Amino acid sequence: MPRVISLDEKPEAVDVSMEADLSHHGLPKLIGIIDLVRKGGRIVDFKTSSTTPNPEKVEHLHETQLSSYAVLYRDAVGKKESGLELHHLVKLKTPKLVVSSFPPMTESQKTRLFRIMESYQEGVERRDWIPSPSPMTCACCEYFNECRKWS
Ligand code: SF4
């Protein structure tokens, strides 16, 4: 497997826990752990997968997480990240590494993240629990029995 990060590259941070106070946006505190910040402020998240990530969907699927990391990084460091990367280790017969690179979070992505958080928060406050079945999430859900009794 070709090496993506050279051995002599010094990271800015590894497995670092960060918090951002978003009360001035009317939002709860954002907390997260960033896997790696590469030299120059490139935020990396490592993932494992049994299938090759779909290049058209990978950004959509992980945007909430990557935007959260960008918000955390900017709050902690006081500057914009230089980019965002997903490193998928794909566990096939012959394993491979797929790197997806994205530019820094845009203002509209930030707004989108804050609106998602706002909606979750409002839903929690008004106890807006509704079943939203999907084969993937229900397969490992701890609340299956409670969910079946919901009405
Ligand atoms: S079983 Fe769990 S994941 Fe599935 S709809 Fe109910 S709460 Fe959601």
C-alpha cells in the first residue's frame, strides 16, 4: 500500500480532544476528538470500511462530522483549517487505502451544521422521538424494544 503520510511529516495534533462554546449561536457546547491534524492544518479522520467509499456520496455522508471538526479547530486555533481529509482503510481481500480530500469548510456548510444542531436541540427539548427505521441503524439499535412500543 503506498504511503500517504511520510514518516518524517510532523503532525500538529494527534487524537486531540476539543470543545467549542457555541452559546452565542444559541447552541450547546460542541465536543469532539480529532484523529489527526496534519502539518499546515489539514484535518484527517481515519475510517475503516468493508466497501470502497462512493466518491459522489462520501462528502455528503461525512459532512456533519468534518464540519464539526472544522468548527472545533477554528475555535481552538483561531484560524481556518487548510483542508479536510478522510482516510478509509478498505478491508477487502487486498486491503487498500482511499483518501478523499476536501477544501476548508464553507460558510454554507457551517450554516448547514448549525441548522442541523439547532433542529436536533429543538427536537430533544420538545421530546420529539419518532421511529425512523432503516436496516442499518435498527440492526444495532439498543432501543428496539422501546421503539416497538412507541405510539
Ligand atoms: S429501532 Fe432504533 S434505530 Fe430503529 S427506528 Fe427504532 S429507535 Fe430508530
